[in-house]
Amino acid sequence: MEQEEQPWQHTTVLLHEAVNALVTDPAGRYVDGTFGRGGHSRLILSRLDAAGSLLALDRDPEAVAHATQGPAAVNDPRFSIVHSRFGALAEVLADSGRPRIAGLLLDLGVSSPQIDNPRRGFSFRHDAPLDMRMDTTRGESAAQFLARADEREIAEVIRDYGEERFAGPIAKALVARRELGQPVATTRQLAEIVARAVRTREAGQDPATRTFQALRIRVNAELEELEQGLNAALHALSPGGRLAVISFHSLEDRIVKTFIARHARREADRRSPAGLGLVAEAPLALNALERIKPSEAEIAANPRSRSAILRVAERTDAPIVETPTAPARGNRARRGKPGSKEGR
């Protein structure tokens, strides 16, 4: 079988927990912002009645093809899929003519079919072109970024997005190789350079883990994308609608946790007469489903689920009060652990 046709295995993380938290109205319109291989989408559809519908998004053209072609295609009149990043949710909903939804699910990170397929360039375990783009039809690959960025920018990316304390030496080594006329072009070349520059590493962790995570996040603008998607969800959710987000490392989870906390906090209504002590209702409400981790049984069956965290919030009917947010790069996790997701 040719590599392009290899059926890369995947196991959906927190499948029942996420769908149970998300679907509250069988007749509602839901969005799976990260279709992947459709594990969550198929279960969502099973919970909807004839009036319900599901719109799926995925920036990876291979995921869209999986949903629409071949034996694994989702053949359901209530289902549709758009080749799009979830950060563009507002535009996608506007184009559909139905801007309101009953729930949004985001299953963040890179999926197993992306990690395990060598030609995608996400993994240091295979030698392949250093690509790392989730959407292979557009944008700058990791190799192209390393070929043009200066040492300071490379170091900042590896430090901020990978929490790598040897970011400086790694960036210096990468630029030195480039100046010799040998820019890094493959995953193995990058992994070997990182291994020589990293002096110590946690037991059981490959020296290249943090650098690969950092470049993947930078190439796909994953943290900025997350912030855009969360803001779009807040405006699109109808009262009672649920936001459910599965994250796999602390950089993502901190953004989700901070966003939910900010919009679930009741604040003094500045428009109220002084001294009345009135409080403005918050646009998001927390509940017992706020934070869910995989069970011991799921972790044993799928070790890649170990770092997953599901956070859930519910839209109220309160108006949205816009508050300034820090740029995604400012959301640095001091002691986070790199993680990856098993396929969606």
C-alpha cells in the first residue's frame, strides 16, 4: 500500500465525556471545530434527532477528504463539513446564514494520523520533510520558517511555545548550520541538532519534544487560532449552549481556563447608580462539568490521552462585555508539559 493511502490509526480522546457535556438539545445545531477522523462528530450525530444538525470544520484537507470520500465518509443529511480553521468560525457561520449554534466542541492539538504519517513532518521518530502544516494547501512550513527567521525569533518561538530552557543554544546551532549553506530540511536533521544542543532532559522525554511542539504551534498559529475560536464561540452560542474544549498541554489549557474564568466572572455594573451594588450577569456559567480528565482505563488503553483536559462552560443570556486580552505569546506556561492528542 502506498504511503498516501495508509490507514493511520486513531482513538478519540474523552469521547463520551465531551459529547455528554456538549449535547443538551437533540434538535440543536452543533459545531465540531476539529473533525479529525470524526469520532466526536459521529457520536454527536447519534444524539441528535431529525431536526438537529452538525457542522464540522477542519483545516486539514486530508480530514475533510476522510469525511466526504470512501468507506469512512459521513453519509448523513444532517451533517456538513467545511475546509476551514476554527478561528474563522464567525465567517463560516455567517456564510451559512445561520449564525447561532447550540454548542461547539474543540479537540485541540495534532491528531494521530498527522503525527504517525511521516510525510506530514510532525514527528522526530521518522525522517521526512520538515513541514508541520495542518493545512498543507497554504502557509509557511517549519523548514521555511527556520530558513528565513533570525536567531532571536527562533529562540523566542522555541522558548515561548516549547518552554525549552535550551532555546538559545538550539537557535544558535540552527542558524550556524544555515550559514554554512545547509539549512535544516528534514525532521531527522532537526532532531539531531536539538539533541546536541540540549544538555539535560527529563527521564523518558526525547530532547527534540519541546522544539517540535514549539515549531508546530508557530507554523499553525495554534494559540492565536484558539483565542479567535473562543471569542467566536462566545458570540455564536445561544443561551444554554455549551462550549467544550479538550486541550493537551498547559499553553492551550491556560488560554481556555483564563477565557472561561474571565467571561464567567460577575462584575459590578458601571451603568448602575452608585451605591446600589448591582452586579452584571456573566455571559458564561460554570458547572460540575467544568474540568474533566481521562479515566485510568482510558489512559491505560490510550497513553496519549494522559495529558488531556476537558473544560466546559455554558452560555447565559447575559450580554457580552468585551475585555482586553493579552497576545497569545504572552500566555506562557512556566511549568507546562508538552503533549499531543490521539486522533480526533
